[in-house]
Amino acid sequence: MKKSNAPAGARTPFQKWVDKYQGLFYLIPWIIGFLVFKAFPFGQSLYYSFTDMNFFKDGTSFVGLANYITAFHTRKITKALIITFKYAFITVPLKLIFAPCTTSPPFWAALWLSPCCGRLCSAWTVC
């Protein structure tokens, strides 16, 4: 095997540059995916929400917040939003309350068998 004439530990400027930005090289695929699949579609839909887009005619006209004002004054959309928020504020707390029923049966068995809570827990047989 031939010995190298380069001193041990000496690195070229290119190797130092690669070492400095190595983490960025690992992030480049994620950055490209984020820009292509998240940032660009978000910006495009935000732009479209402020315009009056007609796919059958050329061009768009800027309408500002008129689309949002129309959306929040439409009866069907406000009713759908109210139903969605009611559903979310009722089901999420109930799921959090009943989640231990499915994950830790020994806790519920101990609570059921305890003398002070036995009668109280008889109503919780849904678990």
C-alpha cells in the first residue's frame, strides 16, 4: 500500500465546506417536498381565495375579502360551522374521558372492586 504525502488531519477547502453544510444536504429533500407539497399549494389557494376565479373565461379579478364575507353570511355555511364546532367540543372531551376504558382495564377493575366506588362505578358499565 502506498503512503499518502498529505499531512494527517489536513482537509481541503471543499471538504471543510462539505463538513460545514452536511446537515443542509440532508434537509434539501425535505425542503423541496415542503415547498412543492405544502407551501406552494397553500400560497396558491390563498391567492385564489382573494380572487373571482372563472375557469371557463380567461383571467381573474381581485375581490379582496368579498369571498370570505359571502361565505360567513351564507346560512348553510354558518350552520355547518356551528355543527362542526359542537361536534368537536362534545366528542373530544368524551373521548378523553373514556380513553382509559380501552387502554388500562386494571385501573377500571380496581375502581370497580373498591368498596367506596363500587356503587358509583356501576353506572360506568359502558366501559
